[in-house]
Amino acid sequence: MEKNYQEHIDALSAEIEKRGDMWELYNERGFWYFLNGEEEKAKADYRKAMEFGLDPLEQPYYAFSTNNSRRREFLLPEKIMVFLLLIMVLVALFFQLTSFIINIKAAL
């Protein structure tokens, strides 16, 4: 598997030049720096991301160790999607149950 870390770093650096106040960009670039073995640059980007609003307790934080570098957190948008899916299932069950009750009443 070819490592294209530098391509990701270059693309994110270009985005940072356009919109440099987004913590997400620094966080992402810090991750790619870390994978590329540039730990000091990664640390600098993580610090910059925290200056712009990254909360390491809420967002993925890639610790500077090989064991934790590829850890994936359950992100807020994913939690929202799971919650909405649960609501959709409950609503569907409610309508099925309502339809079933109406059919039983009609049969009596």
C-alpha cells in the first residue's frame, strides 16, 4: 500500500491558506503529519487546532504513540445519525402498531 501522506498534507496546507481559522483543518493535517513521522509539526498543528476551538475530549485525539495513532472515536455526527435512525425506527413501529390496531377495530 503506497503512503500518500504528503499529498494529504499539501492539500490541507492549501486549504489552510484559504481558510486558516478552522480547527478541523489543523487537526486533520496534524494527523497526517503524525502518520508521516513529523511529530513536531503534528504537535504544532494540534496546538493550533486547540487555539481555534478543538476540544480533545469531544473530537478524535490522536495520541503520539504507535498503538493509539489509528484509534477512531465515535464522532458527534455519527451519534446524531444513530439517534435519528432510532427515531425513524420508533416512528415506523408506531405507525405499524397504529395500523394494526385500526385493522383490528375495523374487523370487530
